[in-house]
Amino acid sequence: MIREADIVLPYGVIKGDIAIEGEKISALGNVSGRAKKEISASGMLAFPGFIDAHVHFSLPVSGTRTTDDFASGSLSALFGGVTTFIDFTVSAFGGTLADNIEARLSEARESVADYTFHAEITSWDRKRSWEIESAIEKGITSFKFFMTYEDSGRRTDKGKLYHAFSEIARLGGVALVHAEDEELVKYFTNLLIEKGELDVKLFPKSRPPIVEAMAIEDALFLARETGVNLYVVHVSTAAGAEVIRKGKMDGITVYAETAPHYLVLTEGDFSELVSMCPPLRRREDSIALWEFLSKGVLSVVATDHCSFSPEQKKSFRDFRRVPMGIPGVETLFPLLFTHGYANGRLGLVKLSEILSANPAKIFGLYPRKGVLSVGSDADIVLVNPSREVKLEASCLHSKAGYTPYEGMKLKGFPNIVISRGEVVIEGGKFFGNRGRGKFLKREVSGS
């Protein structure tokens, strides 16, 4: 039993109790009786467990692999209040989606948090249509496409996207796109190559805002034509978000996420170590993204957690070879709580919607996940809203060895984290067993 918490619900915040039986919430409000274990939560906020809908654990890139595997990455997630994460399958050329799913399930077996996957699709052709249905049968209902990275074989051109979107729409799934226009990326990259300007710090010049906005326009047009449920990952620019706003106004079913680094950091923070794709943008873009988030144009904030060590990052000078990505799953909520709620940009209910309810609804996990409700999984995060922490990489649980937010004073680090009725984080310690995380099989909407 959790006693006298300020419970964040979809319609507001109430003071009350949360009763848990087994893995589920059994009662909310003024709950009478005693329990085997009682937690006094007076003065604490109770949120539904957060869902990071975009992480990359144990990911092979550029001849190396991320420092965080599923054990360390999921542990870092729990310490930040993320009780569920969505990773990606890894395309193995010659293998089917079902093969890739089984391979990732094997890698994820040591996770301490609950998880599911998006199926990554590369080298698509129409003869592979049956693979989408087979993935859905395995409980994977969302499919990731790249509109760039042609040189590495990951790109899907617009003709093949049209076919794949049509098939996903027929089956009721969700299509994710990494939206950057390949022709423009090549054009701007070649300009830099001609000048010999290949230092990592110049990478943002290869991808100005028009690259993102134009690709999103194309994806939206295909979504309108096919009727697919479209989800645009890591939106980084005001221009891209504005295209999405107009698409929503036109009646297209489109969801979009941004990431904490696009909200908190700006182009001046981009460096050899703090490098990701898309790159960091102007302060004006950050301000606009907060506004689009508050108005519901952007539905989700996810981290794109992709952790490489400083040594891995600095082993390459040419931006075409640097493994892009930064750690962030553990700092997702504290960054949003501090820079969103505490700064007056987002209310508590909106914050919970962005980090819990929306990703659960979009990806077929609601109401099992994403809400504090009778019958839902007892994934609960208790937070002392006044406790402030000066962030240091040495206090985090990722194996990256650094954080882009070093030295920031943040509120919102959880006091207690409960996952499926089990207290897994309390007093800065982990209580649980490796491999306790469950794979979450999803169904398409209407199934």
C-alpha cells in the first residue's frame, strides 16, 4: 500500500492511496485496511511508470557496439523511473523480421525492466510483405524505416515506402520514420567534402533544418495516401514540427516524438562527444519544440539512448564514421520535470501524458501500461518534487562514462520505483534480479 501520495491521474492530481495486489493496482483513493507492506508517500508525487519509446541497447554501429547492453541499459532506465522501454530489432541482411525479433529477444533476456521492440526494416521489397504479418503475430506492431543512410543500405526509397506503408495500414500497425531527405543530405555533405571540412563539429552543416522538414513532408504525403498510422522519431526542428502540425490539421494520423537533448541543449553544445543525428539545433528551435509539445503537436519525448564511451567517440575524426548517439534514458524524467514542469512549461498531467500515457496508447500498451488505474500493472514512480541533485556521470548507471548534462541541477530523480508491484529502486539501491523484465507482446488497434 502506498499512503497519502499526490497521485497523477489523466484528469488531475488527487491525494490518496494506491493498493497493490501481486503485479496489479487493486484500488485507488481512500483505501481502508492494512497491507503487508506500507509506504508513506506524504509530500511525494506518484506517477505511472515512464515509457521510453526509443532506446538502443547493445547496438552494433561502425564496427563497434554501444556500451550499454540490456542489463546495464535497463538498470539505468529503472533508476530514472523508466519501467518500460522500446528498443529496436537489428536488421541482419538475409534474415527475416522474425529472425531479427528472435535474436533481440535472446539479447534482451537479462533486462530488469519490461520491454518491447520496433521492427527495423531495411532493404525492403514487395516479396517481403508476409514478414510484417509474421512480426505482428509475434507481438511486434511497429516498424521503423530510414529515409536516409543509403550508403549503409538502411534507406528505403519512397516507392518502397509507399508499398510498405500500405501493407502496415492494412494490418493496423504503426510506421516509424527517421525523416531526413537523402538527396539533400548528400548535397550538403558533398559541399563539406569538397572543402575538406569533415571534422565532427561540422556535422550539423550536413543536415540543416530543411533536410528534416522536406522528408517529413514526403512521409506525410505517403501516410495520407496509404492511411497508415505514422510516427516521426526524434523531431529536432521547428520547421519539422510545423509540417507535422499542418499534417494533423489536414486529418493525417501522425504522431511525433522529440528528445530531451533537443529541448535542453542547443547547437553550441554539439561536440565530438555530444554528437547525434539529427544534430542539435538553434535556441529558437528548442523554444518552439517546447511550445509544440505543450500544444500536443508533439506527442512523446523519448531519449534515443545510444551510449558510446568517450574513447569510442574520439577514435574517429571524420563525421561520416563517428558512432552517433548519446546516453539519456536515466535522465529523461528529471530533465522534463526540471525544464518542463518546474519551469512552468508543462503541467503534471501533461508531463505524465507525454512520458507514459501517449507512448502506451500509440504502441498498444495501454491501459496495461501508462496509467495509474485499477487493473493496470503496478508500475509506479514516487518523486519528492523538492529534492534537487547536481548531476554527475559517476552517479548514473549507464556504462557510457559521461552525460551531456554534467553539472546540471535537476529535480525529479525518483525516490522509489515500483515495477509490476515489486519495489525495484529505493534509497538509491536496486532490489531485483537480472532478467526480471518481461517482453510485452502487443496487438494492433482493434485486435
